Amino acid sequence: MAIPLVVGIDRSEWSLEAVDLAAAEAARHSLSLHLHSAAGDREPSDVISAGAS
């Protein structure tokens, strides 16, 4: 069983870039990707959506 790739995200641009890199690595190695949010008053999906735009 493969260990998942775990990434912590917050509101920063740096963390959104880390998600992009982690997603590419997870796909490259066929790993699941687990995102853990430190978004404060925002929903994790809002933080991820902000990074996708």
C-alpha cells in the first residue's frame, strides 16, 4: 500500500503553487493526494478554487 502525498494549504500563493507541484508528483507516482487546509474562515474548496483561477 502506497503512502499518500500530504500537503498543507493556506491562503498564500506559495501553498497554491505547492498544490500544483504536489498534484503533478502524485500523478507521476500514482499516489493519492491529501490536502489539509489551514484556511481560517474560508472553506478549503474556496482556497483551491482561488488557486485554479
